[in-house]
Amino acid sequence: MIILVLLLVPVDGWCVTTTSRRIVTLWPETSTLTLPTTTRQHFHLLAGKSFTNEESKAKASTHKGESLREKSWEAMYQRLVKFRNDHGHTNVPMSFNDRDDQPHLGKWVSTQRYRKKRNDPPYSKIRAEKLDSIGFKWILNERDGLGETWESTYQRLLKYQKEYGHTIVPVSFNDGDEKPHLGRWVATQRSLKKRQDPPYSKIRADKLDSIGFVWTLTAEDRSQLFTKIRETKFEETWESMYQRLVKYQNEHGHTNVPVSFNDRDDQPHLGKWVATQRSRKKRNDPPYSKIRAEKLDSIGFKWILRKQDGLDETWESTYQRLLKYQKEYGHTNVPVSFNDGENEKPHLGKWVATQRYRKKRNDPPYSKIRAEKLDSIGFKWILNERDGLGETWESTYQRLLKYQTEYGHTNVPVSFNYGDEKPHLGRWVARQRSRKKRKDQPYSKIRAEKLDSIGFKWIIMEQDSFEKTWESTYQRLLKYQKEYGHTNVPISFNDRDEKPHLGKWVAMQRYRKNRNDPPYSKIRAEKLDSIGFNWILNE
């Protein structure tokens, strides 16, 4: 049995008949329905839904989220309004953002167009009206002059204007490998504006007008432009060359750059540029720039050079060769016979001797600049044999260096010489030791230092040296090895009538090394080891 309990509940003009579990009847008394909170619960029951406290909280949270989104949208809208006030339109490039710490404006604008076009969910009518009110364009095309490529190229044009003072970019000009090519892009804007098919974007035209863009170039404009461009480029080049000249002056103490000199292989030639300045100033047709002349005068530039100034090209280039010699040998006392290369002119050794001769004679007076340059590198104007700087001593010293390179030491046997060279190298080496030891006439300090620098031994002891007999016989063994391919010399073998007998000498080395009484010379053993000498022979 079902018991119905009917309850008539008046609800602001509605009459609801209910049971304890469900609404049974519902009828309106008026056409307006406003339900208080408790009544709304009954209304939701009518729709078959349950209404709980949790749902109330969820709906409140949703409402709060929608409020935050509206505030965020409004903030972006205000930034768009500011952009329009600054730029005259609302077509924000996709890459543009006005604040690094805020959502990206360009992407936000693009998103509004996308959502409006998709319309799923339907785009807010209120938002659309707000954007319409500031002239927002929902559909863009490249002709609007608002594409990202156009905007970025416009920014490059602004940079060009800042650097060169105008926007008349030559067709051939581009800033690096940037795309599109700036000079051609500028020419294209003029062509599109002139053709007007389709009509040129008003926004683009306004932007270009705002920076003084010239739409039509007359022949005179072009001529003046190219002249200005050439002059600007020429001035920049001249200034960079001037700075290189200042650097040269700081390093060398003068501005008299030899014609052959250049400090940078990838730049205009400095020596030729300096010579050109003198030539143009002298010719004065067209008149030489007063500003340039004053700049050069301010650093002591010499407009007229004399050969005795010591600043001519040949002298300077030979001086550079002398510097190279000094770096290699540690002094500037070049032997008269020495030249750095067969074809080098002038001959370096003779040139050095000539400087001493002219300075000594002083008729005409020797150039002060030349003298100061040579003094600055420790050049010796007067030489004597005791200085250890004579030609003969120096050339023999060079032969000793050659011997050291070949044999690993400077202990030249008295009997050794390179062919018929004079003086005899072995005797010359022995003579250096003798003179240094004698001291009745002080041995040249320079000579001693040069020999010390290569590890020259002034005192030779029998136990650890290569006395003349051993060394000369060792050289004969090397010759034998070269001829026969080994060092196992038969005991009966001798190269002609040489002494000591080579076969017996080789056998003696093995015997002394094996007996080791007295201990066999370590230096000798190492020398023989280095050529693959067999200390023990098998049958």
C-alpha cells in the first residue's frame, strides 16, 4: 500500500505538490521564476539531479577561475591597446613581446584570431566587441604590411638609418646574409607603392613615412646618394688605416712605414697607403683634406722623406732581416760572409759592415733615426777579434753547431774536419780550450758565453770523454756500417793502413765492456748502443 502525503509548498508564485520522496506536481502561477537557495535545491531535484555541498564548492571554484581568466584577458587587452597607441595598429607580430616577465603579447593576439575563427567553443561576444572597438583585424594577409617578415626587415631598415643617416639603401646592399636582402626589399617597397596593384598597405606606408622614407628617387638623388655612400665608405677605410698607422708608430717610434710593409694580410696595404698620402698631399689635385692633414700632422707624420732619414724601404726591410738574425743567433754581429738566402739583397753581412763604416766615417752624417734603431737592439758599432765576433770565429762556430747537431756533442776530435774547410775544426776547438785555460790574455766573454750556451766542455777528462783516437775510430766504424750494413767488423779487417786497426779496435771495445775493469765509459757505450753495436757475438 502506498501512502501519499501531499504537501502544498508556495514558492514565490509557484505551487509545488510534493511527497516525502519526490515532486509530484508543479504548476506556475506567474511567468517569472526566482528561487531562493533552499528552493533551488527542490528545483534541481525536479531535473533529476542531487545538489550537495561539494557541488556548491566546485561551482564556486569554477566561478573564481573564470574571474581570474577574465582579469588576465583584460590585462592583455590593455597591453594591446598600449601597443596600438604606440604603433598605430593592433597587428602585433607573432615574435613581439613588450614585457619579458608577462605572457607573450604577439602569441596572445594570434590566439584570439585562431579562437574566433574556430569558434569552438563560441568566442565571447563581449571580447569580440571590445577588440572590434579598437580596430582589431581578425584576418590578416601579407599585403596588410603586418607580417612578421615585413616587420623584422623594417627593423633592419631602422638600424641602417641609424648608422648611415638615411633610408636610401643601395640595391646591392645587404646587412650580412640576412633575408630578405635589404637593398632589394627597399626597392620592392617603392615599386609596390608606385604600382598600387593591389593597393599598397596604408599601415606599411605610414610606418615608412614616419621615418622619412623616400618613395621616388630622382637621378640627382641617386647621384648624391652614391657619392655619399662612396665618401662614407672611403672615410671609414681612411680612419681604419689611420688607426693602424698610429699602432705602427707606437710600436716603431715613427710613422715612416716602408712601402713593402703590411701589418695585416687581409687588409689594405699599410706601406702603400702611407706613400699614397704623401703623393696626394704633394700633388694636391684634388686638394688634400685639411682634416686628414691635421690628423697626420698631430702624430708627427713626415710628408717629405730623405734617404738619409734612414727610413727608406730597402734599409727598413734589411733592418727587419737583421732583427730576425738577432732572434735566431742572439746577437747582431753578422759575419761579412753571411747572407740569409742566396737571392736576398742587399747581402746582410755586407750591409751590417756598411752601417759600421758609414757611422764611423760620418760623411755625410749618419742618420740619427737609423743609429737609434740599431742602438735599440744592442748593435755594436766597433768590433775586434777578441769580442769573439770576427767573421772567421763566427763561421767556425757555425760549423761547430753543425757538428753538435750531427753527433750530439761538441767534443770534436783534434783530427776531425769538414773536408778542407779552414780553420781546421778539431784544432780550432782544441785552441778555444787552450786559450780559455791560459788566461795570459783574457778570453772573450762573448765567445765564452756563446760556447757555454751550447754545452761546450772546457776541460776534457779521459774517463768520460771522446778523445781524438777513440772518436776518429768510431767515425771509421760508422763508415764501415754504412758500407756493409752492420758493425760486426772481422778482427782481421782494417780500412787501408789506418790506425788503430779497426777490427782489433772493435774487438777491444767488447773485451773492455765485458771485463768492465776499469768501468767502461758510459758515454762510449751509449754511442755504440745507438748504432746497434753487438757486445756479444755468437758463432
